[in-house]
Amino acid sequence: MKIKRCPIVFHNVLGVTLTTPIEEWDAAVKDFRNRILLQGLYPTGPVIYNIHEVNEEAGEVKSSIYVP
């Protein structure tokens, strides 16, 4: 059996970058996915998120959310 390493590639990805309070970043992920469903689209993959910066003083986090 051959095992080959390669990057994962997703096509037709919807994404958003936003700034939210630290305690509510997961609610933004759920809200984004629900908005996609309300538009009649069917997500076929996992929700992927990337946290860019955490501002502890302001209590905010800047993150990107992607749904294939």
C-alpha cells in the first residue's frame, strides 16, 4: 500500500473574516453555517476556522470561517 502526502484542497468554499468577543466566537461559526442553510445551500464538508489575532485587552478575537 502506498501512502502519499499532499495538501487538502477544497473547491467552492464560502468564507468570512470577522471580529467577535472571545466568548462568542463559536456562536459566529454556528450563525454563519445556519445562514448558508437558510439560503438553500448544502454544506458538504466540515466548518474550518482560523484564528488570526486575539486581543485580550479588548476581549476580541479576529478569525476566518470557511465552509466547503
